[in-house]
Amino acid sequence: MPSQRPTFLATALALGLLAGCSSNTRTAPPETRPAESGGTPAPTPDTPSNKTGPSLPQGESGGTADSKPVVYYVKDSGVRCISAPCPSFIAIRADRPDEDGIQITELDLAAIGADDEQRAKLLESTHDGSRGLKVEATLVKVPNAGPAGDGTRLSVNRVLEGK
């Protein structure tokens, strides 16, 4: 009798690929249509209207940024996705620690001029269990950043605490 193990593994792999991102950060379009796989789209969760979160800069195409840098604690969100953009980081304002974090799809460290080893150490400090990497940075909204929609880039100007 053939083993059921390969069939089970293939099914689990297929379901994982269909699931895509482990956290749905996009809102559903106004019209609902069946998914390409023939299924129906999952309902989007209702968000409470009284909950206030940070607002992102809005503007023209090509990405827009806040006017001045702000101090953030950046932590790894634990989310991993198949398609971009993926909210892999959470940025919490240092002056508003009780506010919800901002989902960050890209952490831009180019302005600090770090080499690959330094960048690896800085990224390691985002998921080492502490408060995270403390940076002075600017939020940039990136429209159409990939198949999963708009993205949010955190452009780091200066590292204040980290490895």
C-alpha cells in the first residue's frame, strides 16, 4: 500500500502557497469577486472606529515622506510573505509608546552608510527580544509597491540605539 505521507505534504505545501502572506494587511476592494483559484475571498475584519493609530503621509505617485524625521523603535513583526510588499517590521514612535505600531514593509538603511556586516547586526537587533532598534527616520508611503499593494518604507537617517 502506498504511503499517504507524500500526498499529505503536497497538500500542506499547496495550502501554504495559496495562503500567501501570513498576515492580511490590505483591505478588500469595494466589489467582491471570486478568487482566481475559484474560491471566495475571505471577509475582511471590521476595525473599531474609535481606535486611533498613526497616520501615514499621503501624496502623489513615487512615494511621499513626512517633512521631518521622528524617533522610532523598530522590531521584527514575525510576518513573512510570498509576495511584496510584506509588513516585516513594526515601528513604534518613541514619544508615543502606547500607540499602535506602524507596519513597515521596507527598512532603508542606505543613508547611514553601513557595510553588510553592520547592516546584519542592526537587523539582528530588530528581533532580539529587546525594545528593538532605536532610529531617527522618515516614513515614506510607496504606492503600488508590489502585487500585495502599497508599501511603507522607513528611511533611517541615524541609528540611536542598536548593535
